[in-house]
Amino acid sequence: MKVSIIGSGYVGSVSAACFAELGHEVICIDVDEEKVKMINAGRAPIWEEGLDELLMKHSQKSLIATSDYDYAVQNSDVSFICVGTPSGEDGSIDLAIVKAASASLGAAIGKKDGYHVVVVKSTVVPETTEKVVLPIVEEFSGKRAGRDFGVAMNPEFLREGKAVYDFMHPDKIVVGAIDERSGFVVAELYRGLECAVTRTNPRTAEMIKYVNNSFLATKISFANEVGNICKHLGIDTYEVMDAVGTDFRIERRFLNCGAGFGGSCFPKDVKALIGKAKGMGYEPQLLGSVVAVNDHQPLKMVELLQRKTGHIRNKRIAILGLAFKNDTDDIRESRSIPVIAELLRLGADIAAYDPMAAGNMKKVFSNITYCTTSSEALSGADGCLIMTEWEEFGKLDSEFKGMADRVVIDGRHMLRPDQLKTKIDYEGICW
């Protein structure tokens, strides 16, 4: 089939490359001419494992990029909206980019003869596809949904760093359509994958995405709440969760304690669902607690550091890990951000290191020192906070010898101090 993808961020670029790998002809649409040039040159606009290889393989063959909506729509059967849906100041979802993409898409569809399917892949709160996207496309196209064009919602369930793998090996594919024809067209795009397609309506598909992420976020905050209690009792939280996780009703994954969750999905999606609920007059107390626990959790790292070192003004503090998780350069909602902000407020001198994310973090904090290795960051440091679960941080040992005071606060359960040759003053956030 012929597919056009609006937006070339994480979801858009990965979807475009993977649809091309499945044998479809793909056109990426982006208003950023630099991203258009990169994709046409076979280079990914973002870092994602395996993405460069797929783009290089299919670029200028079954995959091209353009900023021309008319050209893309005229030469495709299906258009996916894969643009960002950031949080507003109150935490509710900001649909400005979705609305703009819908208007441009509608205008292009209005110039086209024949049936076209509009698919929302951006994460949007329930009712958005039917009550926002559909009427905008109708308005700007002058055509009628269900007759002249189809509409569907097809949420993504991709882990950053593993998005290409997740797309090609899905555990679920959800298609919520306004009618049978729209749903059939979208489901057919995934024919080459070994996964059943769940067919439903748009608002249910939207809700599935939010419930999926909110539940995982809830497991993490629950684990951190329990971890905080266990720490006061001198109990190994990981031993507890290992046992609890053997229950098939609970499952072990996402029960690791630590500095909390970040990224482009969990924080934003939980807050958006809370905002949607409040807009209907319902106060979601459990989800509110999930956010509250997560907001406070990283600051416990600073509290533990202060207990060990006393005041930290003018002290050199090493921050290991800036990305919100390992295997990505994404710093959105990284737990390092509130920690760095608090340390700066307290007058600390920060030396930070991350294998991939330093460039992005410089846009947030330009007044800290960025190092090229863990050893450089630790050299002369009075304390160290491990914020991201990069594999190399679990192999540190002799690097700690360069510290002025070997105080290490571990936010990701990366170190086993009893197995280190270098003696450190170690403290885990929840253990």
C-alpha cells in the first residue's frame, strides 16, 4: 500500500521505516526541511537502534520525505498523524500540532479524487479522533467522513531505544475505526506481522493507550512507594519484588525501585488522563498519587546526598546519566532534570556524564560541566548520583578512586558495593 506519515519524530520516523520494511511505499511529511533532507539521505533525525540501517536501506526507493502535503496525499492511500502532543501548563494535553496537521491534511484531501484514510497515531485523549481530528479534516476538505474518507485511531506501543524491534515484533496492534472500511485498510498494513489485530472504535483505542501507560507508571510508583518503606525497615526491596513478581497476576517487570519514571510517554500520558478526567468532573486520586510519588522520588537522591556530605555548596557532584533511560538520547522528563535543578539551587558544582544525551541536556542546563567519560566526571568529586541505568555504570570500580569523597547515591540499583575492589560510601535510594 501507499502510506504517508505526518511528523518524523520517534513515532513517525520509526513507523515510516518499518512500514517500508513491510513492503509499503512511504512518504514522510515534515515542515522541518532539515529533517526532510536527513531522511532522503538515509539518516535518522533521532537516535533509535536499527533506524539508520532501515532508512539507508529504503531511502529513495520505497521511502522518501517531503514538506509538500498535496504531493504526499495525492501519492498515498493512507495518512498517519504522528506529531507531538505535549502537556499544557496544567498537565492537560496540547493538541495544537495535531489540529494544524489535521487542517493541512484536510486541505490536501480536498484536492484529491478518491477515497483516503486518515489515521491518528499520536497519543491523544479519548474523543480526540472523533471530536477534533475528524471535524477539522471535514471542514478543510469539504468532504464527509465515512463516505469520502476514512478515519481511524492506531496507537503505538513503542519503547524508546527498542522502537524498531517493538514495531516489527508487537505484542498488540489496536485499530479503532469509525467504520469497517477504515479499519480494514489500516489492519491490512500490518498483514506481514505475526500479531492479532484488536478492532474497536476510536475512543476505545485512545483509552487503551492511556490505560496501558498509566498502569505501567502506577507499577513503578507503587514499587517506589514500597521501596521507600522497605528502606526504613532495612528490607531489601528487590528481594521483595523478586518474590512478589513470581505471581502471574502481578509479573516482575516494572517493579524495580529507583529515581522514578520519565520520557515522552508516561509522565505526559498520566497527566493527560488526569486532565481529561477532571474535565468531566471526576478526581482520579490514584493517578494523582502516581504523579506525586514520581515527582518527589528523584529529590530523595539529593536528601540522601546531604545526609552523607552535609551542606553541598561549592562541592563537586558527579551526575552519571542524563537520558531518561538507557539506550536513548532523549531527556524529556528525565529524573536528572529536577535533581540537577535542586543541586544548582543548593550551590553545587555539577560534573555530568551521559554516553549519548549530553548534547540535549546542554539546551536545558548550560551552566554545568559536561564530561566525556565517567572517570572525568568522578575526578575530584565529593559525591556521585547515578541517575540512568546505562550498562557501563554497573561496571564502575576503579573509576571511584579519583573521587575526593567517595559518596555514591545509586538511583537505579546499578552497583553491588560488596563486589567492588574500590571502597565507597554507598547508599541506594530505596535499598
